[in-house]
Amino acid sequence: MLAKVKSCAVFGLDGFIVDVEVDIAPGLPRFDVVGLPDTAVQEARARVRAAVRNSGYEFPLRRITANLAPADVRKAGSTYDLPMAVALLQSSGQVPPVAQDSMFIGQLSLNGDLLHTDGVLPMAALARESGVSKVFVPSPDGQEAALVEGVEAFPVKDLASLIRHLSGEHELTSITWDGTDRESSAADGAFDISTIRGQEQSKRALEVAAAGSHNLLMSGPPGSGKTLLARTLPTILPSLTHEEAIEVTKIYSVADSLTRDSPLVTERPFRAPHHTISYAGLVGGGSVPRPGEITMSHRGVLFLDELPEFGHRILEAMRQPLEDKRVVISRAQASVAYPANFMLVGAMNPCPCGYYGDSLKQCTCTDSQVSRYGKRLSGPLLDRIDIFVDVPSVDYEKLTAPPGADRSENVRARTERAREIQRARFAGTSLLTNSEMGPNEVHKFCQLGDQASGMMGSAMRQMNLSARVYHRVLKLSRTIADLAGSEAIEVEHLAEALQYRPPQWI
């Protein structure tokens, strides 16, 4: 007898329906799995056999063939344990036929318990798009599946309770998302911007960067507060919208980085990899592609401390994601595109010894050493950075002054208002922030008056700005105007944007 149930596979963040077919025929006892299964799927035979027996059901001693369709796509992981067990019991007549509006996802232990499975959220989202209304998942993943509206998520503890539900002997309870997000608590952390003494220009640059999601590079001597400034950035960034939270949660689901008690990611990611990170660790990779730090920073911040110490190949790998807001990983079987819409925040010393231009300590580097150090960052990479800010050493008077009155919650309120203006501006498009504007949007929303246009022309000639930098300066000016609540880009907005261009030694 042939039985068929639905399951799902995830490749990147996209998925496809997998029909799990099981046929039991006369012959010597044998259990074959076909449909391009990998080693983990082949090992499912032993897990399914033990789970069925230990759940109190009979494992047929006949010729069993399980097919995972479509057969031309490789299947990986232990997701198919549960659907194979259900189809096997249906084929052997121990459970009634299962409706095709149901999907089964999960790994089985030998005693029949269901174990956590990666990527449940994108699978549940695919189920809804495919017309599947019921999704049966392991209990630890129930809340994650329930985040998808329009799908009934059934948390399942073990195989026996699921079979009793399908047989009508016991009713499993479905859970649904209640439509509310947990309040973000990023602004309540220890890194409040008011605790930073001095550095008013740097704090202003952080506010502008947060308001428009602009890339930022800080340079200054050791101990001037660059890392602390970067750590305060999440406390002033606007909260994730629900749509953004779902995007980020899908990534963290595939990467197995969610917390089971609170599966929805409600705070913007802040990733700070060490400069020894590998290419695959930053960009993503593996025989079965996994997201790297670039993708894990989506809708958040990627902080690279000691930026020139990162390998040349690592730094150049960020050029395309910074421009396209996605990263493509190509493999022999297929290519995977991961989202990578992040804020790049870099920190660096101005020279090998760290004290070039410092007012408190003399630099010991030669001019050629300073020049070579700055040239570790290529021109195309620097072109993709909107804000360059110098972070000088803090003198004693400022260091011992009381905390400032401008707390992170106040700055966040201003960046939220600027983001609201941008959401209204880009309503009906896929754009969310000024930094995402293309040439057409820049031409439409970043018009300059006569005086500002004259200033921009002079700056282009005197500072030798590229076309890419020209557009980035205009986008930055638009953000500064939004923070000021101005519909037009005034001369003072453009002047502030131009002052954020890089110093001569870079």
C-alpha cells in the first residue's frame, strides 16, 4: 500500500515542498530511502525503525521503500524522520489516511520523542504559501512555527501522541501567534550613550548613522572610546518592525541561533566578529550553505573592530553585499542568496602605533608606515562608507564631568521619528531607509537648492569625489534633513554631510 505525506526542505532561506512517499511490498525485510538523500537522511531508517517500535507500534517486516520527491534535489538533515514514520504507519494500516493540508517536520529520537529541528520558521512560511493549513512540529519549535499567521501549529512531544491525534483518540492543541511582539529592551542595557564623556561629534555621527542606516568608520587612538561608542549604537537604533523581526528570525532559525523561550528576534542584531574570522565565517558557506556574519547582521549592525587587521580578501568580500544588500553563495548544485542589509561600523587606529595626530602622545610611525596602514582599506570599500569620524582622546575635565542629559532613549526617539518620515517617503516600495535609495530615488528625493548645489559642485571638484560618493553624500544630507524635520535639504544639512568625508591619511 502506498502512502504520501507532506514535508519541507530549506535551501538558504527558501524552501520547497517534499512529498514523502512510502510503499510496503512483499519481499525480504528491507528499508530503502531514495530521492537523493544524504547520510543523515539515510540514517533515518534506523531512527524511524526504533521510534516506531518504542512507541508501541509494529514495524513491518517487509520490503519498504521511502521516496523523497522531487528526486532531483539533494535532501539533507533529519527533518524527514517524522513524515517517514507517519507515512510508514499509514502505509501499514496502523493510522488512517492523512489529509494533504497537513505538513510534518521533525527529528525522532530512538524512543519516539521529537527533537528540535533547524529552520522551522521558513518551513512554516512555505507551508502557508503552498496552501497547507496545519503544521506538526517538535514541541521545542511550536512557538517558532506559530509566528506564521494563517497556519495552525501543532507542537508534538512524541510520535505516539501524534498517532493518537491522527487516529482520533487524542486531540493535540494548536497554538497561534497572538499578534503582539515582545517589547525591545535594547535601550535598557549598560551601554547608554549618556555614559560616554565628551565625544559630542562622534555621538552626533552615531545618531545620523542610526537614523538612515548609514555605514560608519571611526578612527582614533587606543582608549578613546571607539568600541564603547559602537556598543551604544543598538540602544539608539529604532526598534524592529514586525516584518523586519520575521526576516531576522528566519535567518536565526536556519542558523540555529534562536532561544526556545522567545523565538521572535525583537532586537536589532549586533555582531562583532574577531579580525581572525575566516572568509566562510563572514560571508557564509559550507557544502550545505549556512549564513555568515554578514547575513546574521541583517537589519542590524556589523561591527568590525581594528578594521585594517582583517584580511584583504575578507574586506573586499564586503564590497558587493554593501552595494546589493545581499550575498550570493554559489555551489555546484545551486546558488543561495542570503539577505545582507546591515550597517557596517568600523573602528581603527590611524597608524600602526595608534597615536598619529594625537594631542596627548607622540606618534612613533614614519610617514610611509602611516600611508601603508591607511592603504589597507581599498578605495572601493571606502567609497561605500558614508560617515568618517575622528574620535580623539578625552581630556581629564571631560572624563570627570557628570553624565550627559541626552540618554539613549531620547536619541532613539529622534531616530524613530526620522525613520517614520522615511517609511512614509518610501511607502509602496521595498525601501525602508535613505541609505537604500538608488539613483532614481536620489534624483527624486534629494533635490538641492541653488546655494546647496553650488556648494556640492565645489566639493566635487576640490575633494575629488566619485559618482558613488556624490550619491552617498546626498543620501546622508537627506537623513540629516529628516532628523531636523526639514522637507528640503538646506545648506547646513549638506555641509554637515560633507564634513563626514575621510581624512587625508586614509
